[in-house]
Amino acid sequence: MKKYNNNDFRDIDVGKTVTVYGWVNKRRDMGGVIFVDLRDRSGILQIVFNRGYLKNNFELAENLRNEYCISVTGELIKRDKDMINPKLPTGEVELLVHELKILSEADVLPFNVYEEKEINENVALKYRYLDLRREKLQKNIILRSKVAACIRNFLNDKDFLEIETPILCKSTPEGARDYVVPSRVNPGNFYALPQSPQIFKQLLMIGGFERYYQIAKCFRDEDLRSDRQPEFTQVDLEMSFANDEDVMELTEEMVHYVVKHIKNVELDRFPRITWQEAMDKYGSDKPDTRFELYLQDLTDILADTKMNVFRNAILNGGIAKCLIVKNNGDKYSRSDIEHMIDYIKDFKAKGMAWLKYDNDMFNGVIAKNLEDEKLAQMKDRFSIDNNDLVLIVVDKPNIVYQSLGALRIKIANELNLIDKDKLNFLWVTDFPMFEYSDSEKKYKAMHHPFTMPKNIEEINIPQKCLSQAYDIVLNGYELGGGSVRIHNPKIQQEVFKALNLSEKEIEQKFGFFVEAFKYGAPPHAGLAIGLERFTMLLSGTNNIKDVIAFPKTQSASDLMMEAPSELKIKQLEELKLRLEENNE
């Protein structure tokens, strides 16, 4: 077993004889002397092979290549003054080797492990075990371990119990698609992999455990992006005899604890805004508050304009919002603005109007058609000045929010408005209880159907009813979310009724769960934080793959293991499954 880490040695260790292990990171052959940077998980130690000192093994040292795994024994000596490397913690010492053992050789590598330059992602994922040797990834994975350890320490000290919940469970098709697993002993039946431990943790509260947590594996069969993977890990917690304030206070204290231990940063209290305030101001329920480029409201100004395209959209329930890009209008040409219009069309916006203010006057396509008094109102309300650019979207509220919210982030990145060193946390509260699904033509639970309504008297007015739900947000990412849960069977039935669920559907999806609430369920509330997303933001990367040891591609494939893969006919027969033939 290793006794030393390569990064541990300093000038006070000079004169010690030690044995160290690791991989050949770099090798420099100077003729009679060979220098090797020996890398282990902790870092790098320079080792020296001298022909006069290593008489019996020098030929072996000459055959060393990058990523050979070796052990060496020698004496720690002080480097010459002109050879000190201030970039390395071990830069004042080196190991003069008198014994070398090659533990395993390495073929020619598909990429250089010691280089931090970007490499093709598919190649990196195919040889992930090599990619993991690189300094950046190793630091990120170690950071993830430390974050998880901090969370465990904090919650254990708060009298929480770590309890595992099942991976094979029942499919309850709500939200994202389930990953399903066929049952061999129950042909034609399937398990689902949990999208979260939501039902189980509430059952644990009914079971009397009062304070639960778990660093839980979760699975969702959904479209992927840079901050999402098909399998992910969440810090899941639940508390009995607690309300929303209790959960938010404890979570905030936990995050303060983690950030202090990981980054030695003392955080302030997290500000709070309602969901509606977040949408109106930022166009997002996970706003990035590190910069001040806010959505401004034009609905009252344009409601009676003679421009039919604006007036009719507002009469049909739409709103008018704009972004005002201060003192940067000259940075955006007409072509640039056309690219912006194409960009927001991905968010279902039909178009975007724009105005530039230069030489004390508005110009742009709509400047000639919009009434002078409307232009004057806009100028006065928003203190529009020369070189300002006004970007206007008029549409249904959700389309306006989504398109301008996304454009806000795009512009901030283009103009370098974001302070990348900031950690801006906040709470978003008072979410709508229900949201309308255009595809299904009905209202669905915005979080899940077990969330406690805030105004129970309006539970049958889905567009007005709010929930006791809350999200914790960091730098424009939803870090986690939770809610007060329904523990009253009558309220639960009212929510099911508002969702138009039949008795048969309730029984099929949640029968055992509803039954449990008949036997003295305590008030309870909880929250879940994405461990990978939290680690990603603390590490400074914007790609969740950088903090997962073995991630999937955007198509949910594992290039290293070549998964998913076909099953043999015998396996399918055991599962009583048959694949349909593709005749295309």
C-alpha cells in the first residue's frame, strides 16, 4: 500500500529515502540523466534517473514512455536554485532514484493525458479512463466527493438519517419519461427506475422517521443538454413537523456550510422573489442575477397602439416586454439583430421588433409606424438615451418570458456582463400550482400532485392557485427544489379532482400512496438539490459531464461500454419479449 502522496514532499523532507508510485506524466532525456514528472492523484513529483547512480536499471529508465505505471525508491534531494519550479508545490525537491520497477506499460495514447487542451468529446468519452487521469477532471471528481462528504457531515449533525430507497419501483407516468425494466418472473410487467425518491421519502415520514436524507440515484428518459444527464444524483431530504420556512432555513445553512468548506467563502443570506416577480423581471424561474439587464413592461403603452400586430396580440391575452441594451446599440448591426430574431424563434416567438436611439431620435423599422406619443412614453419611462437598443416581443406570456429570458442571457454573454467569479444564490417561491399543457390541452401539476396549495380556496381555479413550492437557484441554474407536501386526504382528493384524474387513474397510479395517508400522516416538507449541478457550478465548468466519472453522450450513449446494446435472443425469450421488425 502507498505510504506517501507525490504532492506531499517539501524541502523539510530532504534526505529521506522513500518509495513512490504513479504514472509517467512527462519524460525528458538529457543523455546521462533522465527527468520524469511522476503523477499520482495528489499531483506531481520530479524524479531523476542518473546513469552513475542507477547503474543496473538505467536501460530500463531509458525505455520509459508516457503513462507507464511505475514505482521508484530513492533519496529526496534539494533542487539546484536555477531548477526550482515555483508552479509545483514540490518544485524545490526531486527524488534521486536508485531502484525502478515498471508495474505496467502503456501503448501509444489516443491523446496526451498531460495536456489540458480540448479534445474531441467522443474520443474523450470512449477512452474515459484516460480522460479521468487529466488534472481538470480529477480535481472535479475529487471536488464532488468533498461536496458529498460536507453534505453528509452537515445533515448527520442535524439528526437526519441516511436511508436508501428502491431503484426498481412502479411507473407513474408524470413529467419526464421513465426508464423501464422488464420483469422475468412476472412476464409482461415492468419496473420503472425512479425519477426521484419522492413517494418513498414521503412514506418514510408516514413511517415515523421524521428526518431523512439520501444522496440518491435518479433516472429520466428526456432530451439531454449541458446540465442534464439520463442518470443523475440528487441530495434528497424530507422533514416531518416542518413548514417551508424550516426547509429553506436548513437548506440555506447547509449550502453556506458547503461553500465555506469547499471555497472558503462566507455567503450572505439568500434573497427571495416570487415566481411571478422572477418571470416579469428576468423571463425565467431560474434567473441569473449576476447582471442587470431586466425585462421591461410595455403592455400598457402598446395596448391601444394603431399597430395592429401589437394591439391584437395584447387583446388576445398577450403581453409586451422589451430588453433595453444600454449604450451598446452600435455593437449590433441589422444582420446581428436578424440573428437574434432567428434565435428567439426557437422559443416559439413569431418575431421581434426593435428600435435604436441615435442622434436624439428613434430609428428602425417600427419607428416610422409607432405613434410619436408611444415612442415618447417609452423614452421617458426607461430613460432611453443615445446608443441604446430596444428589443420588443409581444406574444403569449410564456412565449415572451422564454424568448426574452433566453435572449437576455445570450446578450449578457456577448457583452461580457457576467461576473464569472460570483455565486449568486436566491430562492424563488410561490410557484403556480398548475400549468397548462398545450400538447395535452389540460392543466398539469407544475411540480407534482402531492404539493400543498397555498390558497386552498382557489384550488379549482387553476390559473390562480399558487403552491407552497420553492426553488433554490444559483447563477441561472435551478440548483434544487421542493415543497410542503399534502398530508390531508381531503386536500389530496381536491388536487386530483382539479387535475381531472378519475378514481381509476388515482388507484392505478397512486393507490398505495393515497391509502397510506389514511393512517395518521404528519405534516412534512422537503427538497432535493442536484449534486452534479451544484458541483459543476462550484468547479467553474458549464458542462455536467465534467463532474461525472462516466457520463453519457447527448444521445444517452456510453461510448466506452458501447451501451445501450442489443440483447441476445435467449435473454429476450427469458423476459417474454419480442422485438418488432423494422421494415424500413
